[in-house]
Amino acid sequence: MVQYTVDQAFVVQQAQTILRAYKNKADFIEDDPKRGQARAYITKGGTLVIRGTDSGKDLIRFGLDFNPAHKPGLGSRIKFLSEYTKWFPGYVEHAALMLLYVKELKPRFLLGHSMGGAACAVLGSRLRIPTLTFACPGVVDGRRRGHNSRYVLNIVRGDDWIPSLTTSIFKHKLFGDAITLSANDDPVEAHFMKNYAKLVAWPRFSEEFDTVLPRVND
């Protein structure tokens, strides 16, 4: 099986890719510019990047949506994504909105931060696309190890309030494997992607990232 080697250099590179997405750099094609949800970008190398919460509306629409009812126009996509796994309703809705882009662009890798990471976990596991998330909230109501969970790897800071809140209060779990990095900073500041990018580059974490991800559809 051909695999991605996930070492510190690889993780640092992916963190920088997300930071460029947040800065709207020219080597990204903006696929979802003005539709009120976190935006997605495709890199020239075939990585689809889904940003975190873009506004308060995103948080209310997706992050606080506990209603499992299918949304107008998204029912068939939500059903497809939920065939094997019981996802948090708001995150599977967000993933359903991104599904058409994934099918059209056929990315080789999915990369997401925060709510974007949750959408990537849903899409990556269902479509068997290798996925790396940073600061992903608890996204699954059930087993952390499930259908195609080997395609998803989560990087989480121990001091990040979002993963902690969603897993301890809402009782949702991260999906796939997780690497938790020990840190003790402000819990709100810890969630920002720029602070993840700094932390993963620390030399003391060089041994933490010794793992692999399968390539597309292996």
C-alpha cells in the first residue's frame, strides 16, 4: 500500500498550507466565495483546504445545529455521507455542501481547520481520501474508530477549548486517529491556526508525528 509518511516536516507543511488559505494567497482557487459558509480552496497540488468558521453565521448554522432533520436540497447528500457513521448534524450538513466540490475537483488530499476539519473528516472517511485536521471538534456520535477511519488523522492541542468542549460537554468524539500535543496557553488563543502552526514546528514534538496515512482509495 502506498502511503503518506506523516512526520513533523509533513505536518508543518500542511499547517502552512492552511495559513495561506486564510490569507487568500493567489495560488488558491476560491471555490465557494459568498455563500455564508467556511470557504474551500484547491491547491495546485490537488489538496482541498476547507477553512474554519468564517463568521458568526457559520457557527450558528453548522456548529450549533443539533437538528438531525435533512436540510432542503441536501437530503440525498446527507444520507450518502451518513450511511455508515452517525455524525453531528451541523457538520454533516457542511460536508454535504462541500461534497459537490470534492466530486468535481477529485482532490488527492483533504486539509481542514476547526469546523473545516470536521467537514473534511466526514468527506475523507466516506470517500476514502486521506485527511489531516487541526483543531477539529468532536464530530461523531459513537465510535471513534469506524468506517474508513484510517483515512483521518487529527492534530489537537491539549489546551484548545473547542475539541475539549465538544468532546466533554456534547459527548461527541473525534473521528479517526488523533495526536494530542501538550501545551498550556490561553484556551481561546490556542484554537487559532497560527498558533497550531507554531506549536507543530517545535523541536520537542519531532517524535510525535511518526505515523502514516493511506493515499486515495487504497
